[in-house]
Amino acid sequence: MKINTINGSKDFIESLRGKTATFILSISTTKTCEIKGITQAGLPGLISLTPTLDAEFLAIGEVRSLENIAETPKGVPTPALITRAVHLEHPFKRIEFLNLGVDNIPKIDYFQIHNFDIKKSEAIDTNAKINALELFQKGVEFGKNYICKDDYIILGESVPSGTTTAEATAQAMGYDVAEKFSSSFKNNPTNIKNQTIKKALNNINNEDELFQILGKVSDNMLIFNAGFLLGNSYTRTKILLAGGTQMAALLLVVNSIVKYMDGQFDSSNIALCTTSWVANDEDSNIISILNMNDFKVNAYASNFNFSNSSHPALKLYEDGEAKEGVGAGGALIYASLNGIEQNQITNRVESLLG
């Protein structure tokens, strides 16, 4: 498999070839995902359970909080399959979870779940009601104190409707990102998203400062991990942001907070890693989002695809459904760095599907 450099240089990612990684998955829910038609990242009526199921499947290869693995109404299985397949082919040294507000704690033992007393957020169209400053400070403290026992961290996320809250966040901070964000749908439901984002932005007052804005229109994953990245800058641990436009928005949050606090951010230890489905998505523009930052960001995309698979569910990925999630892009690049080939991952994913 090939690693394509989509921003910056290839030096950063090549420096990690053959190195060990800790995989950290941020799991969080927001009532935004309950808005009809806004996301297909899970089972209808149970979408808020998706992060829990993703965490269970990634860690132990089965789900315990529901009978079946999370999939879209069209039958597209969760990208957790890809990340799990990579782990089985060349295991991450350890897998950990950040509980950033879920309805159900994953039913797993022996895997560290970091808890921060965070509740799931409200829907952004009526005010997310997040104490953003307190949440950010929790992230900073975690970043400062977290000791990575491996060479680098792969930081993924599972947040249903996360691209909508990410786009709302970026727009609220003044970035021109309208319709630059990807979607779990092949045909991005822009009307529903745009209506939701418009309502969210209408909740902002002229006198609101940055953290008040974030508290109204953002989500827990973006705010906490902005703090995590800034706190981590003290330890200089290398982090791969494993995701697409949501992780690009996370960097915009960091960028805005740094400017708000008249600070500086050294991005030399951070890179974004995504899938070819995001990088080649004609309905989004991840590179444009990345280049809105005041700092440079190395970014990479795996050229992995399911073109050689005969499984109908996996063919839907090639049709533009799902695209990214549960750290799939970062996991695939980790696989490339450790000599794993496309057919190995495809065969493993097919075996997991049965």
C-alpha cells in the first residue's frame, strides 16, 4: 500500500516506519445526531450507541451492548472493521479510550478507558450547552500528564454527526469552510446540515467570546482534543490525527485558541492521516481546510481501497459511502509503515464480516 502526501512533506511519516504506536479512540455523542437524516453513522434510532459499539469491536472484536455491529441503513459496516483488521494483522502496542460523553460505557475489561466526568452534549441547533473552557482545560491537563509508552499516538474518533458539528464550529470561528466537509453519506445531506448549522450560528451573540461560541456550536471531541494537543506540546509526543475533515477542524480549533490566547503552537509533532475516500471526495476539501491554519500541517492519505473485494457491503465504500471513522485512515497508514499489504487487510475485513 502507498502513502500519499497530501500536504507538507513525507519526512514526518517516514520517520515512524517500523515504530510502535498507542491507538487512542475518542468516543462521544451529541444530540445533534438525533436530527432526522443528518447522519447514517449507525443503526436508526440507536445512532448514539455507535461510539460504544465501535469501541467494543475495536478492542475485542465483538459488540456487547447490542447484538450487531453498527452499520448504516444501506448496510455499510462501520470503519471500525478496517481499524480492527489492521490491529489483527500488526497489533497496536496498546488500545485506549477517551470517554468524552457517551450514553453507554463500553463493556470491556483490561483496556484503559480514561474518564473525565463529561456528559454528552445537546444538539447544536438549540445550543450544545458545553462548558467549553472547563472541557478544554481538562484536555490540556490530560495532554500534559499523559505518558505515551510507545513511539507515537494514533488519535481517532467516533462521534456520530461529527462532521456537522465540526463544520458549524469552523464557521462559527470565522473560517470559510461552507460545504468543504465530508459526510458518511455518498450524497452529502447539505440541506439538513446547512439548516442545522444556520440555526446553530443564530445562537451566537456578538459579545460571545471564543469559548462561549465553542460551547454553543461545537462538540466534546473537538474541544477536549484541542486541549490535549496543546497540553501534549509540552511532552512533544508525536501524534497522528486519524481522521478526515473532523480532525482538520480540530486543528482549526487549536489555531483559534492559540490566537485567542496570544500563544504559539508547534505543529511539527502533529500530522493528519486519512483515507483515499476522503482525500478524493469531490464534495469536500480537506486540504483547503488544513491550509486555513496559521501553522503548517503534514497530512497523508492511504491509497487503500476495496476495489478487489467481492463483498457487496464493502463495494459501498467504493461508491462513496462511509469514507472514514474510528481512526481508519491512521490505522491504514500505520499498516503501510509496518509492511502490511492491501489484500491482507481486505481478506481480514471480509473474514470479520463473515
